[in-house]
Amino acid sequence: MGPRFSFQFEIHPSSGVPIYRQLMDQLRSLIASGRLAPGDLVPSVRQMAEELEINLMTVSKAYAKLEADGVLERDRGIGMRVKALQSSGSRSERLQQIRPFADQIATLAWQLKLTEAEVLQVVKSALRGLENKETSP
């Protein structure tokens, strides 16, 4: 059956958000939070579908979209992995890499009725936290 994963996915069929999108958003959140790191395997399509009791094609669609967005990569014979982010490329290309995360933050902020200033404050605080990690011994 494959390894068990230490994180739970939650699907809410009546939320109005397509199931494949819920799965994509949760995987992006796990990556953004560091719970899934570059190179980590994600559950197989079959394993994820069985665990969540959803259609195989729904999981496949989510994985394919994440692969097209450069979030996941296919490792032939092994499965799907979290893709290592490239810090090279033009500024425009690097900005494009964070666009899906920005869209996710914007959507959630809108749903929570947060102001632009409040969201920017949270993002700036997170960036400062990363800068502090780099400068601490």
C-alpha cells in the first residue's frame, strides 16, 4: 500500500470549492509551511483517492495541475515529488513561481474579510522571520 503520511487531508464536498482545488490548496499549504519539503514524495494517486474516498481522476487532476504549475514533479517509477524551487531565472520567472501562493493567500484573505494592509503585515512578518533565521547562529 505504501507509506502512511503524517499529515491529514480534509475534503469538504459541500464547501463549494471543487475537491481537486481543495487538494491542491492543502498540498500548497503543506509545502509553504515546510511540512512537505523539496524532494518529499506525495501520496500516490490511488493511495490519496482511497484515503479520502474520492475519485482517482480528481486526485490525478490536482496532481497534474500542480505539476504544470511547477509545484510537483514526476519521478518515473517512484511517484510525484515536491519540486525543488529554482532561485535562478529572470525576476519575472521567479515572481511567477510565487503567483499561485499569492492567489491562495488573496482568496483566503478575501474569504476572511481581511484588509490589504492586514495581509501585507502578515506577509512582511513572515519574511522578517525568515530573514532572522538566516542571521541567527
